[in-house]
Amino acid sequence: MTAITLNGRPHVVPEEATVVDLVAETVGRSLGPDGAPLDGGRLGVAVAVDAAVVPRSRWRRTPVAEGQAVEIITAVQGG
Amino acid sequence: MTVPHPDLGHGPNRDRNHDPDHGPTPDPLVLDGTELSSRLIMGTGGLSSLHTLEQALEASGTELTTVALRRYAPGQGDSLFALLERNDIRILPNTAGCYTARDALLTAELGREALETDWVKLEVIADEDTLLPDVVELLDATEQLVARGFTVFAYTSDDPAVARRLEDLGAAAVMPLGAPIGTGLGILNPHNIELIASRASVPVVLDAGIGTASEAALAMELGCDAVLLASAVTRAQDPVAMATAMRHAVAAGRLAARAGRIPARRHAHASSPMAGRIDTDAPDAGAADVPRGDWAPVGERP
């Protein structure tokens, strides 16, 4: 298992998990290889790993490594 | 001065929902090449009920709303996103809560990735008591975001010099505050707002401070291209009614600004003719008997 920080809290993911796995688990939707939801809707989330944005196109190729800080953000009411 | 005259032949024709017989609105707000028929931009914060928010947004007639970007919490984000999509309202992600250009850049990048838009409402705040813009960080962030291909809507102070600098750096719109966020104090420096609007070659959006409808109308009368507000509606006792009021106020202010208002004058100016008045019993009540004010006539004032 790999220990990371997800949205400010300790979290563990399976070995060899990638960002797309972590996003799918977090939002509770199945995602295709390109990161798009298989239900056809829009996802509306973005990911930063250690304060650097990981574009959706790279989610599948980006492994989640021990000790990383991952932020998964979305639109909320504001402004 | 010649005032450009909108095509008013169709009457109140901004309402695409209730006025389907008439063509496209003649006076669109153009932001980064995108035409919007509503000049009211709404924030979405401040209402706990998404149902009321949806009703208020619909009543406001807005076609563009701001959202904030925060950590995903299960069951929270999806519904707002879906609400805006089904109402065909464009999303303008903001960088609220950022205190540095560095934070704002990361937030803007996340917004672009999550919401698939290059538009960003750039907010860089100096401190949490005033929520006033930190213009040094703001100018820095604007320059960097423009270089990265963002369309920057810069929330700024009511300083005309800063507004000019933002425009020079490539901001797509300049958004001076009327008063600090959430205060409802209205437009504290109308002179500055008018100056910013008169000198800008990009759209000027009055952002923050609006408390009630007359203040939104004033912003438009001062020459602003649009008004952005949230709390005035979402924290009103009746948000839907206030949203309706704001919709009309912004439209009224825009029409008034383009209609060429009369100059203010100190003396009354009768709108009924003096000639042809009925006779009274005084056959020759001379003009000299008419009481007059003691102010110098308009035009001869010091």
C-alpha cells in the first residue's frame, strides 16, 4: 500500500495506483483511459500533485507515489 | 457628445425567454469575443439551498456565474455543476481565497482543467478583514496568466491607475470594486468608477459592494459594462425578488447611460409652457413681481 495525503488527510492507495484510479475512487464514478466519465457526463474536477497540476490526459500515466500530497478539486458555490 | 443609440424599437427585449418573437438583443455584452445578452454576472455563494439559488439565477437572467474551486467533497460539487449546465449558464471560475500570485496561478490552472475554460476571475486578496485586492500580486498574476493563455477578468481596487495597468498587461476585463466584498456599502467612489469606465478599452465590470438595486443601476449609469454581484441577492431576505430587481436595475441603468441624461441644473426648468396660461384678475402682473431665487443663473456660477 502507498500512503499519501489526499485533500489534506492521510490516505492509502494500492501499489501501482495511478491518478485516474484515485480520482475514480474519490468521485465514485468509472473513468475511461482518457479520464472522462464512462457515464457520459462531465467530470468537473482537477488534480494537483505536490502543487503541480496534472492534466487529465496524463492521469492514467501518472503513478501515485509514497508521501505525495494530492489535491482533487471541483467547483463549489462562491464569488 | 453623440450618444450611441441602441435599437430600442422592440421595447424591453433583453429577455430571451419571454420575448421570443424578436431577434437577438441589440446591445450585447462582449467578453473576449463572446456575446452575452445579460449584463448581470452573478456569484453563486451565500445560499444554502441550491433550489433557491437556481430560482434566483433564473430570475436574474444571468448567463455567466462565478464559482470557487475547493477540495472535492462527496456529494457536493456535482449538483452545482449540473445546475449551471442545465440552465445553460457559463461558468467563470474564480481564485477566491488566494493571497499570492503563486496561489492564484495554481488555482487558475486547476479551474481551467476542471471546467474546461480559459476564463478566470482573478482575485488576489490582501487580508481577510478587508478582502481588498493586493494589487502588486494582482498585476504579477495577471501578467503570468495572460502569458499562459488565460482570459483574465481582474478583480481590482477602484484605482484608475491600476485599472489602466491591468488593461496594458492584457486583462480581458477590469472589475473594480464598488466597496469591499459582502459589505453592501454600494459604490464608495463613483468618480473613480466613472473615470475607469471612461478610459478603459476593455469591458469594465463593477464587482463587489452592491447592496441594492439602485446601486447596480448607478454602476451602469457611471459607464460600467456590467455588474457582478452575489451577496446582495443570495443574502437578501427574498433572493428571488432581489434577483429580479437586479435584473431590471442593470437593464435600466444601461439604457439610461446610453440615453443621454439631462445636465443637472440648480434652478427649476418648467416642463409646461408659460404661454397661453389662463387670465387672472391682475391685468398686468409683471415678471418683476415673480419671486426669484438668488442663485446666479446656470452658466454664470463661479
